[in-house]
Amino acid sequence: MHLRNLAAGLRRRAAAEDGFTMATAMLALLVVTLAMAATVTAVNGDINITGRDLDQKKAYEAARAGLADYSFHLNKDNSYWAKCTNVPAPNAVNNIGSTANRRNVPGNTGASYALELIPATGKSVCNPSDPVNSMIEQSGGITNGTFRIRSTGYSGDTEQSIVASFKRASFLDYIYFTQYETLDPVAYGSSSQINQAYQQCVKTWRDGRRFSTLPCVEIVFASGEYINGPLHTNDELNICGSPTFGRGPSDLIEVSSPPTGYRGSGGCGSTNPNFRGTYLTNAPVLTPPSTNDSLKTVDGAAVYTGQTRIALSGTQMTVTTNSGSTSTVPIPSSGVVYIANSTSSACSSAYSPYVSTNSMYPSNSACGNVYISGNYSGQLTIAAENDIIVNNDLCRGSCSGSPSGNGLLGLIANNFIRVYHPLSPSNSSTSASNCNGTSNGSGSQSNLRIDAAMLSIQHSFIVDHYNCGNQLGNLTVNGAISQKFRGPVGTVGNSGYNKVYTYDDRLRYLSPPHFLDPVESAWHMQRQTIDP
């Protein structure tokens, strides 16, 4: 409007004033005309820029739709990735370098996407006859154990690509994992109570544990407790007050229960968990393998029989066998040490946290138990057919400072991973409710530290005689704890240890040698990167 009025005014002035030359008037009109033309051009340019911007956004969303499509099929079929391009139609899956096979984004958006399978380093194409070697990265580092795809979205003449990596869920993804948020049945006391606990308490809360006639012991997360890392339970959380879960949004706090996924504990007054991590319900159930026997047959594994003692020192280990012989040897090149039950004598003694010290710690045993302590700089997994007993500090690098160096240690027991805690008098038995006047015995460790990824397949991570003796300070774990049941490590303010558990973030992309994974665990998208 202002430009039109200005032009009219100039025309009127040119007609009315004598002596004003036509050239001047024409020059003024030319300036106005050019200004109007420039304005129209700029408006058309903005329209084109807006159109391109919209196409770019649509292409990006189409690329994301491609990733969602692939993830959907992968969650339905864990082996979808291994079929390479031989997957059911319709699909948009291509080998690397081709985007010929595309799918339209639903909803008549005009956008489409194509998926490319990115082979492992040194490989040229996904091979359905050899999917692991052709697709799974095995070069170490953050990509180890992953496979990658590229999703490219198209809209108009614009395209946008996103590269995503997928990884199977692992026990090493969590500082804390349980199948059941209830006390291990062996800690109930009498044989009749133990039998009832096995019958009634070995189920999740949602699957009927809450209806048991035996009061199943529920262990709570209480105010003042911090889970410094990601967490997963196949059960649901029992909350007393305001415990803190996670260090930030990158720590996933997963429960397999439906919302809300947690409940209050009677008598606590409040139920206000502090989720610093990202809280997720209905998470996939993770199932441990039934045994660690596969580690016994790892090529190059060092196998010992019967009760064994191992003291680590850097990349060396001093081993005392069940017969009493001692030798110092390097950590095996396979990275695996396995302690087997004797084949000539039976391993018959069932574990109880309440038996006398003399009965709990025999000088020799046919059972595949291993006592472990020391400091390490190598990479090692120690597995026991029966129990693992930590009888002193177990440190990455020096025990006098924070964990250091590139060492990795895995501890995998078919039954228990235990903290050594003898009592005095050593011949006195205890019970869940009576310590019979016992106190901490010689060899009890104050402020114990364990730097390791631990997996108790059938039972728990537990402190022997957890309910007796004076308090022992902090139990510091730097690594990961995975167990079937909750294992007690003390009683509040009276005995055992306070928990100080911190996740070793290296476990997101590094693994102790041959550490076991969940059975048929689901793949999840580990990371996404925009591909320029």
C-alpha cells in the first residue's frame, strides 16, 4: 500500500510543477519500480526456502520412520537382522550402497524411506550364511557387539540420512539387575520355611507373590539410598520414602511390571522415588542362562577342580588348589578361569547364611568354590560351578585410590557370590533372628571394595552372616550386580555393610571375556547419528 501511494504522489507532482524535468520523474518511478520488483522476488524466495525447509523436515521424519519400521520387525523377530535383505515383504531393506527398495511413509505424506545394512568393519555386504561375522562389529570399542543400518528419508528433491546402531540387552547394561525383588529363599531360616519360600515367593509381585500365604520378605529401596547407574528388574520396586535412581537421563531405570511399576512399603509414611534416570515400565523381561557351564569349555580356559583360592596381582594370579599346592601364573590368554565341582566327590552342602563359621569355610571342599581377592590390570572372567567368595578387597588398579587402568573383571557363579564374614566364636551357629552372642571374627573386612561385574545365576550377591556382628562400614561396588533374588548385605544401622554401588560406564561398550548374556535378549537401539 505504501509503495502504491508513493508512486501516485510522484506522478501528481510531476504533472503540477512547471520546470520539473521528465527525466527526474522517470528516474524516481524507476527506483520505485525496482523496489517493488525486489520485494516480489524476496517474497517468492521465502516461499521457496520455506518449501525446502519443509521437505528437509519431512525427509528427516521419514528417516526416523524407517528406523521405527526396522525396530518393530526386530522386536518381533530377534533374528530379523540375520536374514539380511531376505526379509518378508513389504520392506525397505537394501544392502549397502543401494536405496532402490523404498517404502512410502504412511499417511499420504509424499515422503518415503530406504534402509541400508552397513556391514561390519572389513566386510563388504551382509551375508545371511554368515550374519555374525558379516554384520556384528567385533573390533572393540564402543561399537563392539553392535550392528548398524542407515535409514534415508526422501521428500521432494531432499534426502536426510540417520545411522543407527543396535545392541542386545546385556546384564552389563545395569549397575543393578534382579529377577525377583524378594529375599533369597535360603535366607528364610528353617527347612520348612525355605521350602515354602521356594513354592510361594519365586514369582513376581504381579504374577502372584502378593497373594502368598507365607509372608514373602520384601526388601525395600529406602530414603538415603542411591543407585548410581542404570537399573533393571523383571519385578517391581518396593519403595520406602525417597530413594534416588540413576544419575541423569542417560541412566535407564527399567521395570518389567506395568505402570506404576513401584509400590509403597507399609509404615514408611511416603512413597516418593526420585528418578534422576529415565523411568520405563513394561520393559522386556531379561532371563539369565540356567548355568555357566559353557565357560568351562571355552578354548584355552584355565579349569580348576574343588575349592580354589586366587589372589590377583596385575596380570598374574596366585592359585592355591584344593590339594593345597600353590603356583603363580599369568592370567590365561582366553581370559577365562573356571572352578568346577569335583567329579570324584559330591558337592553336597547347601548354603545357608546362618551356619557356623567352621561349617561355612572348610579348609577344603569338593564344591567348585573360589575365594578371590587382590588387584588386577588384565581382563578376566572367573566362573564357579558353585559359589564365589570375595575375602578381601578386589580392585582395578590400586586399592588405595579410585579404580584405574584398563582392567576388566567378571565374576559369574551358578549359585552365590558371597562376601566373606566369619564370626567369633567360630563354632556358633546363628539364625535369622538370633546371633547367639557372636561378633565379627578375624578376617572380617571393614569398608570392602569390589571392582567387578557380577552375575549370580541361581541365587544372590550376599554377605555371609549379614545379620550378625557389628557394622562393617561401606560395601563399595564399582561395576555391575546381577542376581536372581535380592541378597541382604546387612541390617539397617546394626550389622553388615552400607551399600555404595556405582556403575562402571565402560560396561556400556566393554565386556569381561566371554561374559554371559541374557537368553534371547531383545535388541535395542543404542545410538543414532545424522549422516551428513
